[in-house]
Amino acid sequence: MLKQNQTKMNEFILLGISDDAEQQIPLFFLFALIYIFTLLGNFVIITVIYLSPQLHNPMYFFLCNLSFIDLSSASITQPKLLSMLLLRENTISYGGCIAQLYSFMLFTGTEFFSLTAMAYDRYVAICKPLRYHILMNNTICVRITSTCWVLGMVDPLPHTVLISQLSFCGSHVINHFFCDMSVVLKLSCVDTSFIESMTYLFGLLVEFPVFLLLVISYCCILCAILKIHSAKDRSKAFSTCSSHLIVVILFYGTVWIMYLRPLSQYSADHSKPFSLLYTAIIPLVNPFIYTLRNRDVRNSIFRTSIVQID
């Protein structure tokens, strides 16, 4: 069992991504550009889908939701990182740390569930095209998306509550650029094995079935595509889900490398590059992956730009 707090931290010190003073300003401009383009790219996707009636279908509804998640997720960690690089404001309050930890897990979990929802949407579109508008009507899409958000909010709550009750008797220095759960657990002076076990249990009972549904969806999609005789139709069917598959591989690959290992093997120095990948780079590249590989989105962006100019 977890002990009650013996030492209540008022604040933590984040070490950031580099302790070299000469690198701070160049890194600030680099990540400022990344953050600006992340906000701009995802905002453009949301705006274009909203303004384009031809994109008002389930596929783009889920894409709009994903862009909002990426925009929000980047805003959890990037502003603080920029503040540390430019102003050397490396402290974060205890409450702010817990809030950042929960918010990060919320958006990561919601994206996890949303990617599976998008895979199911593609499965219905390719494997059951005649029933697509029945199985994926507006009401069902809203319910699926709402479920993803509810699961994303509820799933990290027990972890957050238990972590907020931990004792921190020693160092209050976090060797990271945000309050990642693994780093915070390592700072505690009490046994955190219960929280670790609960994390793996939740993964087995909640995340694994959701991931299994994603895998089954893509196996069915692949089988259906291979049965298409026309090379042109087969290529068109594959292109409708290839962008999503690239995003899935990037997201799952980095998250698994980060969290599917014992806490005893965790190294913040080795984990920072992967953390930067899924907190800064993936939210940046997602809208470009969908835009560059999706003709409908490209055409809608072009038409929207022409209308704005006129």
C-alpha cells in the first residue's frame, strides 16, 4: 500500500533537454517553429474540414478530432519547454506538475482510442461500403468520439490520484522537459510497484483490446484490398487508409518504446529523444501526412484559399 505524504513538494525543477547554455537560444527558435507549424497545420485541417461541405463525412470528422487532440497535446508540453529555453524558468509547481501529467496522459490516451476508431471507420468503408452510411452515421460517429474522450479522461485518473499522494523525500529535480509519469515515480521515496502494476493491468484490460480491434480492422482491410481485381481501385482503396497507418506506426512505435518496459530500466537521458518525437514531432507531421497523401484535403485547402483571396 502507498503511504501518506511525509514531504509535500511545493515545486519541481525541470532540467529540460540540454544544459548547454549556448544551445538554449537555437533550440528555442527550433521548437518555437515546430510549435507554430503544429498549431498552424492542425488549425488549417480543422478549419478546412469545417468550411468544406464535401469533407463532412465520418473519415474527416475523425481526422478533425485527431487534429484537435494533436493541437491540444502539443500545447501541454511545448509552451513550458519554450519558457525553459528562453527565460530559464525551469520550476513547475507541484499542482502544475500533476495537472501536466494528467493532461498529457489524457490526450495521449484519447489519441490512442481515436486511432482505433479511425481504423474501424476505414474497415467499414472498405469492407462494408454499401452499409457505410448506416453503420457510420452522424450519431454513431459522435458516440464513438465521445467514448474515446471519456475513456481518455477516466483511464489516467487512478494513476494521477495515487501519484498525487506520493511522498518525495529526496531530490525534487526532474531530469526531463515535462512531468512524465515514469520520471515522477522514480523521484518518490515510497514503493511505487502498485502504481506500476496498475498501469500494466489497465494496459491489459483496456488498451490491449482496443489495439487488438485496430489490428483486426487492418487485417480485414488488407484482405479486402487484396481481393480487388482492378489495380486502380486497389490503389485507391489502399490510399484511403495508408496515411492513417503511417500515423499509427509513428504513434504506437514511440509510445511503446517509452512505456512498455519496467521502471527500473527507465533512463530519462535515453527517453528524451523519443519524448520529443511524440510530444513535438508527431503532432507536427500528422496534418502534413494527411494533407500530402489526401487529394480531397489538398483540393479543399486550395479552394478555401481561393475563396479567401477573392
